[in-house]
Amino acid sequence: MAVKIRLKRIGKKKVPFYRIIVSDSKFPVQGKFIEEIGTYDPNTDPSTVKVNEELAKKWLSNGAQPTESVAKLFKQAGIQK
């Protein structure tokens, strides 16, 4: 089972809000997921990123692969180098 850490878009039209989720790579982005580990709000200035660091580090140590956008957010939050 290949596990990915990716963004799930929620919110209204032209007002995006994202949840950072852990899911199987075979599941669709808007579909079933294993666990929610944080949120990302690009509408605020500066953008707001809230991540449960313990869960993120646990999933990364277990082999979960973050997408490019999530990897950038993790760098901002100081979770991943």
C-alpha cells in the first residue's frame, strides 16, 4: 500500500481551504482517506498552516510520501528539511 500525504480541497468557489490528509495513493483526492493531520488556508495574509507535527513525523517515518505542495508546506512549518 503506497501512502501519500496530500491536500484535499474544501471550501467555496474562489475561496479555497485545504486539509492535509494521509491516504492510499489509489484513492481519489476527494475520496476516502486514512487520517487528517492538518489544514492550510491560503486566503489569509500570510497563509496559515496548522499541522500536527507528531502525526506528520510518524507518517513520514512510516514511509508516507508527501506531494510537492505538501513538502513545501512542511518546509515552512519546519517539519521536513
